[in-house]
Amino acid sequence: MLKLTMRQENSYLMEKLKIKKYDHKKIDAKWQKFWLKNKAFEVKNVSKKENFYVLDMFAYPSGEGLHVGHPRGYVGSDVLAHYYHLKGLNVMHPMGFDAFGLPAENAAIKAGLHPMESIPKNIERFTKQLQVLGLAYDWGRAINTSVPEYYKWTQWLFSVLYKNGWAYQKESYVNWCPKDKTVLANEQVVNNCCDRCGATIVQKKKKQWFFKITDFAEELLSGLDKLDWPESTKELQRNWIGKSTGAELTFEVIDHKKTIKVFTTRADTLFGATYLVLAPEYEGLKEFISKDKAKEVGKYIKLAKQKTELERISDEKNKSGVFTGSYAINPANGEKIPIWVADYVLANYAFGAVMAVPAHDKRDYEFAKKHKLLIVEVVSSPGGKLPYTGHGKLVNSGKFGGKDSNRVANLITKEVKGKLSTKYKLRDWSISRQRYWGSPIPVFYDENDQPILVDEKDLPIILPKNVEFKPTGESPLVGSREFNKIPEKYKKLGAVKKECDTMDTFVCSSWYFIRYADPHNNKKFADTKKIDKWLPVNIYVGGAEHATGHLLYARFITKALHKLGLLNFDEPFLSLRHQGMILGDDGKKMSKSKGNVVNPDEIIEAWGADALRVYEMFVGPFDQWVAWDTAGIEGVRKFLNRVWSFVPVKSALATDEAIHKLIKKITLDIENTHFNTAISSFMEFTNLAVKKGISKKTLNILIILLSPFAPHLAEEMNYKLGNKKSVFESQWPKYDPKKLQSKKSTVAIQVNGKLRGTIEIDTDLAENRVKELAMKVEAVQRHLADEKNPKYHYVPNKIINFIAKK
């Protein structure tokens, strides 16, 4: 017979056995009401069981509600939470709302509502959508970052960092979004555009608040080695932190008392340094500009400051620059070398100065060729082709000539009285935002513009409602009389004005996972004993796009609090799993403008919450992007109908051996987040059970195994079987290793009736797997002439005959 697809086989079995559909609307509503009424998933702080913390990245209540792409991560974490609960652990699985920030504010502006009115409505809608999915959240721990009860402790966090020198102000060039009219951190700029609205970023000089994340660069780097995170995410953070080991070298400037210091990772090439390059913002640059070059250099600097950092470092074709008119001395050979200004050098990395070795650096080579500067080979390159960036024998390098370049960097550094050094690309975190909808920064200023920190007992600084919050380029709080009132206490301390910028919303999300341990505490950010019971997070599920943003910030804040003795751990998330995005059926990211958004409410109405849950786990590997396919959810629903058909139990025949294989497979698949292969295994088993029958004992096991994926169906079937307690009060089944020892059989493989080989298989191996194995036999492949889907006939455990085209 022809091999049926999974979808065809589902239909075939349902028609043959007259399988009835279950009433998902009635069953879903029944069990959701039961779980909420009985607080089924609220976890206790005190338990004899081992505590286990499963966490999602919390939701952004921006107003448009969920589309079918959002639940994928939520369902994945829900499967894990149910599984570890059934394994006997005391599982905390909370959810909350990241309610401050640009997405929520922009949505409120678009809707013509005040955020204080729109956000509660959005949260109510999000909560209902999540509950309709049957997600096992502990709603008693829900948090909202935009209420004073929460942001009081975000402000407290700022004050803690400030008191310890990790929060400071400085004037610097920042990423400015001209559309949202606010500063963005480096991590919020993607391809030189705002990651929220897509506007091209410009550089703007402003006085800003920063968090000194650079103090933790080495700890953030080394800490990655002990984390169970995707290697790709750890590598993104390593590259973002950007550790470089090298040397600090000093160049004297002719006819000047000041010197120029550079950092280089290739001190071995110092003899080949033929010019210096300074950043346009280099401090003291004016002293090195000759009178005849002043106008030209001034014009260049003005143009350079209009570019973003990304434009400056990525512009490969236009290596612009201008000669200052001054010269320095190469400390290795005493040669006179020109000093240039070029915008590909950044002031905030190393010292804002570069020694250019054009023979051995691609960027320097292109610059030198364009501006006709000297190129001197000092590392012998294979075939003499330049630029050569590798290692080899030194040439044109004085007494170091003939030595291996990778062995002399320290010797050359010592010879010119330099010093060994380590640098990082990581920049301090800019947290000032010129927007309304965020946590106010708890600071006043005196007449000298020096900050006065608000006392902890005076927190929170309340965000007022009566504010015109549309963006203008400065914080809308500037115009609020209510907000800018100065209490008498702070007037006596010299306060004359109040900080009106709000904090980056990433500050709110950098510690929210701690608050879940003790969400209603009004005296501390969280009780120490409760923190110790629950933290760090055992498994965290969220998008890979947060690698160099939220995930890095949360690690920094955790390490800072740990260093202060406020936490007994220094990494927030022990294990991290990413979910892939679900795209529209056109293969593009879902958005209203593209018209490809699929509403989960409509899917749940038509097919049921469990069908949506199982489909999102089945559609592809959990961490990969996949396109939505409504036909696929139809097939999943038919699979669930087959499971439903087992109640009441009609057969005493049992698939005991197969269920033990299934227990082992589902257990391993859940622990490895291989949810799609787990669903495939369920489907194979149910096909077998439809044909061979299933006992009540085996069906009970199947229901428990399926419950993390399809909780509503599992609860109803568990109830129908006469069990008095919820299925989630069961224990995860254990398999018997003795029953995993399958009987073997030899299957003869024919092509057009002629024997072409044999394979040994487990007697209960699924037909499609037998076909796959048979088609891999070399002689079979030859006689099938590369046919990918030949017709065939299979006699179970005996023979498979392929019908090849003639």
C-alpha cells in the first residue's frame, strides 16, 4: 500500500474507528476555572520538597495582545514546570509584566490613552490570554514594574549602585533616536537603527547617568564558563565584552611636552608603525593641530561627530582622515611618523589613539594606500602579499630581526619601556531616558549641579499622572510642577532642582527575577531567606535576541549585589534555553502591517488550547524559527482526538513494552527541550495503541506523560478514569529497563520482487522508520535510481518490497 502521511493516517484511523472529537470549549473552561479557584499552581515557600525555579522572560503589555508566536516560549517553560513538579520538586513558575518603557508608552500615545490607564487594561488582557492557554503560573506572585510598589526597589537599586561608585554621571556622545526622542544604550542599536522604531540613530552630546558595568568585565567573561547556556549566546557575550591582552606604548610628540599613549595587541609589529591616528574626540587634540591645518581638521571633526559609532567603524570603502601637521617618534626605531585624525578610531576604546601598522592590518593598509602613507613590512609574509596579519619571522626590526613574531611582543614592550595591559570593548551602561513612562531617577541637584541622593526611607519618587508625556527631546517631567516640588528636607541639603530623566526599562528587568521570591515585601527588595530558597533560577526560557542586553544586564546587577553581600550567588540563571520565533505563513516576522498575524484567541476557539500548545511544541526544534501552518494544527487536533478515544477503555490488550520506551523517550526529550520529537513519539505510540489496544494502567501512564503538553485533555481523561486527584498530583512514571529490551527480527528488502538486502529491526519499530532504514541500504538505493518516495508494500517484521519505476 502507499505510505500515508501523518495527517492522512490520522483521518484514516478516525474514520475507521469512528473516533469522536472532544469538546475543547467545555473541557478547557472547566479546568481553567478549577485551577484558578483551587490555586493549583501557587507554590509554597516552605516545603519538604526540593525547590526548583522555572522562569519565562516576562511579558511586554504593549496593547496589541498576544499573537501565536508569543506562546511558544511560555508553553515550553510550562512543559518544564509541570515535568519537574511531577518529578517531585517544589516548582515556582511565576509571570509578571515589564510594563515601563518605550513599547508601552508608544502604544498609549497611539491609542490616545494615558499609560496609567492603558497598562492595567493591557495587563488584564494579557493575563486572560495566558490563562486561556492553561499556563501553570503562580499568579499570586505576579509583578508589574510600573507600580510604585515595584519601582521603589528599582530606585533603591540605583541608590545602592550610586553609593558604591557604580552609578555616575558624565557628559558624552550618546545614541539618540530622533523619532522616539531619547537616548539608547549601545545594546539597543541594531544596524545603526533604533531597535524599537527603526529610525536611524544620530550622535548627541548629553550629560547622562551610567552604570559602571565595565568594573565587572572580567567577572562577566569568566562566569560564562560555568553556565549551562547555548554556546552561541555565550560567544555573543564574550565578543561584546571583547577582552584584549596587549601592551600600552608611549609615543613622544615632536616639539610638544605631551605624549600619546596607545594600546596594541601586536607590540611585535611596533617597528612597522608608520603613523598614528587619533579619534576626533581625543582629549588634547587641539595642541597637536598646526595653524595651517586648523581649518581643515576642524571641518573634519565637525563632520565626524555627525556620524554614529557604527557608521565610523563599519565604513570600509571611505577611510577618511586628515593630517594634523604634527609628528611623533616611533619608540622602537626613532623614526619620525605623522599624526592623523580619523573617525574610524573611537575615543572611548583604549586611549582613543592607534599606532598604525599598514603592512599588517587590513584597515590601516587601506587607509595608508588611500592617503599615500609609508608601508613597511616587519613580519615576513608568505609570498610577500600585504597586508599580512599572521605571525612569522621579523624583518626590518633591528635586533629583533629573524625572531618569531609571536614570541617577542613582551620583549619589545620592555625594550621601549611600555607595560603589559588588558582592555575590553564593553562600555558602561547608559541608563538615562528622556521619556515619561519609566522609573524616576532618585536624585536632586544643588546649585553647582552636584547630585543629592534621595534617602531610602523617602522612596519611591512617585511618577505623576498629570503630565504631557509625548516626546519632545527632553523629559516630559521637566514641565510637571507636581513632580518638581522640592521637600523642605532636601532644600536644607542645598537642593534646587530634581532629576527629570527616567531609567532605562532594562533596569527594571535586570532584577525582577529576584522579586518573584518575595513580591509583596514593602520593607526589602526581597527577604534574604526567601531569596536563598529560590534563587538562582534553575531554568530560564527566552529569546536569543537578549544576549547582549537583558541577559548581560541581569548578570551585572546580580554580580554587583553579590559583591555587596546582598545575594549569595553571582549568576542569575543557571540554565538558559531559547525558543525560536514563529513566523507568519509567508515566512516573515508577524506584524499587522504585513497582514500575517495569527490571533491565538481564534485558534483556541476553533481547535482548543491544547491543540495550540502541542502544535507549537511539535512544529519544529524548540530553538529554531519556523513558519506557522494552520493545516499542521489540524493534524495535531486529530492526534488529540485519538488520545481522547481511549476513554472509556475498550480493550484489555496492553502496549506495556511500548509504554516503557515512551516513558524513557519523553523523559529525555523534555529534559533536553526536544519537544518536537517527544510529540512525534506520542503520535507513534497512539497509532500503535489504536491498533493493538491499551490497558487502563497504560492509559494512566500515557495521560501523565502527556499532561505537561495538553493539560486540559489530561485532567479530563484522568477524571474520566475515576482518579480522585488532579493529574498534576501524580508522580512522573518510571520505566522498567527490562522491558526496553526489544525483540529483533530480520526484514528482507526487495525491489520489484528481487532481494536486494536485509536489515535487523526492533519488532515494534514504526513502519515509516523501517522504510527509512531500508532505503539507506546501498543496493536498494542503486535499484531505486534515486527515487525519494517510491511505492512499497510492507509485511510487518518480515518483508518490504519497493516498486521502482521502470
